[in-house]
Amino acid sequence: MDQDAFFVSVEIRKNPKLWGKPVIIGGGGDRGVVASCSYEARQYGIHSAMPGRTAKLLCPQAIFLKGDMEEYSKASHDITEIIADKVPLFEKASIDEHYIDMTGMDRFFGCMKFASELRQNIIKEMGLPISFGLSINKTVAKIATNESKPDGERQVTFPELRPFLDPLAIHKIPGIGHATYKKLSEMGVREILTLTQIPQQLMFKILGQHGLSLWQKANGIDLSPVVPYRERKSIGTQATFESDTMDMAKLKAIITGMVTGLTFQLRNQKKLTACITVTVRYTNFETVTQQERIPYTSLDSFLISKAHRLFEKVYAKRMLLRLIGVKLSHLVSGYEQIGLYNIAEEEYSLYQAMDKVRNHYGAEAVVKACIVTQPPRDETGKIIKYNPRKKKILIENQTEEEQPEVRKRSKIRSFMSEKGTIGTKSYD
């Protein structure tokens, strides 16, 4: 099940006068980008992630709205509650998309009838349009959903599989991006039928493992299960100090480092968080926690700001601290919606570039300047420069028991890696 132009639909529910008009969420300002757009706007060639200035040129009469991610998150949560109350097993794939396992329901209700009644129930209670596709696996169901939009429903049975998939364009297959589509198009592969006729070995040679995955999807093969949805998944980290401290600059720097590390994990796992928690433990072992529900996001700047504000609330007593921690919970799969936080497109590109460097050189290869500590100095006050050749000689002269564990990491020294801080990570 997938909501139709979800963000726009929420805005139309709030202001019915927008119905039937080209509405664009985000894209304001010179550097803004489109987060979502109505079907009327799509007729002009506008799509998500398009620069706002381009959208204005294509459709000057379009209505641009800033958007309210908090309201969209609440609507998503309400829809999830309705689905959870009606079905035994479902997966929340993103803020506006759910997969439902209907196995066995045909014996009691009839899968199509049950799904149709659930869709009507969501429309009635939420006042938001929703479409669904019912088929033999997740890939075909998703394609069927997209073909039924807007505000429709479609069933594709096993005998109907090939007649349904074969005439469709290859870009209808989930997982085919612009670069892959361009490469296949240059080979003359533009329809799913043509893709199914390419030998698997050739697809592997052209696109590697991704090519085999696309070949399977084109043939209607998808063995991935519906992963049960758990609202309370979380990731977190905490640091215990060998010497208790109340250095505010240092504490906030450590929180910044914690948040950037966690958001890096979120983006790598293609997840968003809707709740942030900050914990402190005083020198007398009193532990205090403060949390806040937030719109779904994985943005460093937004979450760092929230974490700092929560820390200022929770650190009410001016006593020494022995531990601080940050946790991100209520995780869902999905990607950041560009344009909803008044953040320039360049910042999104910066996050992607930093993540690429971290994945290649280690998580601390790129860090915030505020968390970098002063380099070590010798007796004369001069900075001790890192010399890999001397380190290599030192390691070679050590016995096997004395040699430190060798691991891939950055040479940047930060509060998170200094001797006085003991860090732990938690996953729920």
C-alpha cells in the first residue's frame, strides 16, 4: 500500500482549495529542491529532487508550500496504527509505504476483498488517498501499486504475471536508477520483455550482482520476505569518562560526535529516525533522560541541534558528569525528503560526499571541527607529527604480545577517541 503524493495530500486535506492545482512541497528559494508534487504538477514534467528554479520555469503558476514534516510524520503514524490493528504481519518500508503479508487470508476473507476494505477504511478515517497492488511478491506488488495510481487498486495473479510485466518500460522496475536505465537503453533494452530475454551471465557481466537482481525482478522473482514492523528499533551510543567532567564545550562536542556517528549509520542503513534521546549520569550515579519526538530525518545539523537542546534541559544540576549518551529510536526505512528543512541542495550533497569518504577510509576520516582535540606536543611545545614509517619500525620491533590491534581508522584525533573516554554502542 502506498499513499498518493503523500505530502501534497496532507496539505490538501488541510486546505481543500488546493485540490486540482499544481502544488509543490519544498523548492522555495534559489537553492531549494522539490520534496513532493501533485499529479497536476507532474503533467508539466516536475518530479521529486528537481531544483525549485527548474520547477518554476516548467510551471510558473505552481503553488509552492514549505511543508510540515511533523504533520506528515503524524499522518504516517496514524495510518500505520490502522494497518497494525487490521493485519497480523506488515512491513513499513518508508514514511508512506507498507507491505502486507496476506498469506492464508484468502481462506477466510478473500485477499482482494480484505485489501480493498482496508484501503477504504484508511481513506475514510484519514481523508487521504491511497493505492495498493496485490500480487505474488513484493516487487510485482509494488509495480502493480504504481500502475494503479492515483487512488486505485490492482491485482496481478500468477497467470497474469507475464502479460502484465512484459510491455512495461524497464524504469518501472524498483532499483533501476538513471545510470542503469541509460546503460540498458543504449543496449536497446527498453521494455521488461527484452530484459527477460538477456542471459543471466551477460547481465552479471554488465551490471554485476545488481544485474542479476534486476533480471530476477523482470521475471517476477522476488524471495524477500515481509519484515515484521517494529516501532521501537533504535541505535545509540554512550561515553563514560575516566575523570568526571562538567566542561560544557567538551560535552557538547562529544554529543556532536555521537550524533554524526549515528546519522552516518542511519544513512548507510537507509533509515530515518523519529525520536532522539539524551542521557546523562551524574557523579553520584543519578541518571536522567530526556527525549523528544521529531519528524522523520537523518540530517546531522537538525539532530545535533535537537541533541544540544535536550542536553541543556536534562543537565539541570551543575554537578560533574560521569556519562553521557545519545539514542535514536522509532526507526523506519526510507530516504531523506529533500527540501523540507530549508537546507540547501549543496548540504545534502555534502552529506553524501562525507559518507562516501567515511565508508572508504573509516568513520572518523571526516569529522566536525569542534570535536577535534589539540595534537600532542613534545617537551618543547612542538607538535608531534604523525610518522607512519616510525610507527612501522616500532611495531616491527615489538613482540607479538606487545603489538597493538591493527585496524582501519582515521588519524584525526577527536574527543570520541581520546584515552579518557570509554564508548559503547547499543542496538535494539
